[in-house]
Amino acid sequence: MIQKTETKIGDLDCVLVKSEACQTPTSAVIFCHGFGAPGTDLVSLADVMIEMGTAQQNAVYVFPAAPIELDPLFDSRAWWMIDIEKIQNLMMNGETREMQDESPDLLPQRRTDLTYVIDHCRHEYSLPASKIVVGGFSQGSMLATDVALHYPEALGGLIVWSGALINSDQWTLQAERQSPLKITQSHGTIDPILPIDGARDLKDMLESHHHQIEYIEFHGPHSIPMNAVKLAGQLIGNVVND
């Protein structure tokens, strides 16, 4: 049996998922959804992870909802606003790498919000930083990357689904300062939302600063294929068992 509960952690509404057999979680996995998605968009992935094995069953899965409400009817949310017209123009002109210099105004506040969730999980379940995994999809993966690079200790893992390099100067500086992170990353080669170049540049930047990345490219759009989910599940299992 799987237990799902709703709670508020700091300023963020969250869904917590864990196996009924898991009395005391030995790891916490925090997933952030993408731009325009509902807060519950990734919750079903916890079921997949838990079914992967005993190690994954010993983790608690936390799904925070972004605080910006785009459309209350569909629970459409965002971590920060995006200038979609500007991005489309850059893509049409083949200038996608200019997006790497973008540093959203709300990124520092969202970093604070997600860091609070991490610290809450550490306190609630008596976990070291090495037992925390953060990740997400699209905009949510960018937030997770930002937090993992800025966190005062190395987290146990980072999962990047269809992410990209942004805030490049600061991320590069933080990547150099941060202790080696274990990372899984995936991206579609025909992604019309976030072109593959941004993912490849993120991978190259992180690898050049001693971080360990298992990287998957797949022939598909802006999505999370099952092999990327399984790779993330393996990372979670390794964090639990280490």
C-alpha cells in the first residue's frame, strides 16, 4: 500500500508519498513540476519508484507545488514567469544559447523555498544531506539544479528531466565550489520547448567541474521517457543504500 498525504512545508503546498511499509524513511526525494503544470503533475512517479525495489520503498517522496497560480481552473502553476514570446523569437533566430544568461528575478526566492523543504525533511526524518535527492521536470529541474549547486553541503543526488543551462555565470561558479554531485539527466532530441543544446551545455558545464552524470538522449519531445525514470530510480536506490 502507498500512503499519500497533503501538507504545507514553509510556503509551499506539498504532497508526501511513501510506502506503508516505510515507517522511518532513510532518504527523501523532492520532485518539482514544470511550468504550467499542476502541483500534482509528477506524483504518480512515486508509485513507479516505490515498485522498483526495497531501497526505493525506504524513501519518502515530496512533491511541492509552485506558488504562482497561472490558471486556477486547471491548477496551472509556475516557479517563476517566463517570457514565452522572447524565447520563441530566440529559437526562431537560432539564438537559444542566449537563454543561458537568463537569471529569473524570482529564482533566489524559489531557492529559499525549496531549501526550506530540504531542511524540513532533514529535520523531520533525521537525514544527512547525502540522503536527500532533488529533481524535477523542465522549469522544476532548473530550480532543483540551482538548489543543488547552492546548497551548503553536497546532496545525495540530482535528477534533471528536460532541463537546461540558465543563470550560467553563477551556476558555473557554484558548480566549481560544490562537492561532486551524482546526477542523472535526460533530454529529447526533438524537444520544441527547450532545445537539446541547452541540455548538452548543462551536462558539459557540470562534467567540467567534477560532477558525475549519467546522461540519456532520446528521440522524443519535451517529456520523461520510462528509461529516464528507471535511471532516476536507480540513483535513488543507490542513495538509500550508500
